[in-house]
Amino acid sequence: MLNYNSPLVKENSYSELSMKVINPIMKLIIRGKKREFLSGVGKAINMILPTESCTSSTSNDTTALWLSPDEWMILSNNVIDKNTNSYEQENHLINNISKINLGAVVDVTDQYVLINIEGKKIFDLLSTGCPFNFNDFRNKKGGVIQSLMAKIDIIVHHKEINNVNLLVRRSFSEHLYSFLSDAASRI
Amino acid sequence: MFLINCPFCGEREQSEFKAGGEAHISRPKQPTELSDDEWAEYLFMRKNIKGIQFERWNHSHGCRKWFNIARDTSNDQIKAVYKMGQKPPVI
Ligand SMILES: [Zn+2]
């Protein structure tokens, strides 16, 4: 049994900005190219993968983020049961995708840390360390980008207006979080 | 510093990318028939011209896909971006 011990248990608020680490969230990386892969995933998790670049799609319990033309990240919308590391959706995907060699399914639940940021100043905060131009992105609900923040790889998911999920690799999360809290206290 | 228009993700800053050297170099079909000099030519010798150069780039901090660009090395202007496997454009 895997032990979900988040490297970060943090929550901070600033003026018009709050950040919180949400844990545990199911995170899967799926990769595949064939048409049967796309339909197989659709069947397994009951939603259509976004094929347009830098977008996402959401169902009641799951969100799929476009990462690359043949790579997606599947997230649970809510925190999952702490006492198990077997997820229904992962099992469906393994049976419909990897077991019949249509693509790859990898559980990265413990590899990524999800930081939720809320407030009006999200993009002012991200602009303190990210080279991406957020001018159009800030109005585009559902947008997904991968970029750098203070030289750390990040995935930014524009969940709702004034609500962004930031995904970062576990070993960088503490450094990124302190960078963000420092930046947030100054804007 | 310059912007690169990734064929998959759109316009991004250069720091998200890695340069992968000269494009359109194909591996010799019969390496055993080459002389050492010819093999060294294939392995190491690259153009380093002032002007338009065809290069491979990788969007390493984004979609992680490889693609080609035609870049003017004298002023970093990018004349064309095209996907892997496509023929270099006439510039
Ligand atoms: Zn890209």
C-alpha cells in the first residue's frame, strides 16, 4: 500500500489571492496515437479526450488535460480515498488501453503536487516567474499550458475564472511553493 | 532571447525549448562501407553559417515534441517552422 504523504501541507492567503495544496488527487498520464486509443479512453472513463492543443475537458468526476498531441493527464476532480491506491478509472484504462497495447497508462498521483490558486491576481502571481504571455489565456476557461515557473516545469490548468490548478513535480514543489508565497506577499 | 512558434502549442519563449542542431542530416545507409573520414563527416561536421540555417528544436518544457525551424543566425529571425518529416521550405 502506498502511503500518501504529501511533501507539502500548506495553505496561504494574501490579498485577493489564496493558495492551497490539494491532496490526494488521482493523476494519470496516458499516451497513445491510434484512433482506437482515443475511442478506448472515451469508453473507459466516459469522456472525450481534448484533441485541440492547450485545452481540457471535464466530466462530473474527471478532468483530462491536453499535454501533447499524444499525451494527456487525467485528474480526479475531488480528493480520493486515502486508504487505497487502486482507482476505478485507472483499472478501466489499464483494461481498455495498456492490456491490449493501444497505449500507455501511468499512475503519477504521488509524482505531482497539485496547488490550487484562487483570486483575482493569479496571473500577476504567475507572471512573476513564468515567460508565458497570459493575456489571452486569462480569459480562456479550460486552457492548459506547460511552461516554466522560476525555471521549474509546471502545468497550468485554468479551471474556472479566478481559479487555477498548478501541477508541479513533487521534488520541486517545496521550492516552488516558497517562491510563490514570497512573490504573492509582494504583489 | 526570441519567441518560437511551436507547431503544437503556439508562440512560446525560447527558454522553453532546446536546440537540437542541424536538421535534415540522414544516417548513411551502409555505415560499414564508409571511410573513417566520411563517418566523421556524418557524425561531427555541421554547418555554422551566417544566414538561414535549418535546425531541429524540441519544445522540452512544453509538449516535448521535435520540429524544424529555419532561422537566420545573424539576427535570430525565424523564417519558417515546420514539422518533422516535412521538406524544408524554399526561402
Ligand atoms: Zn509545444
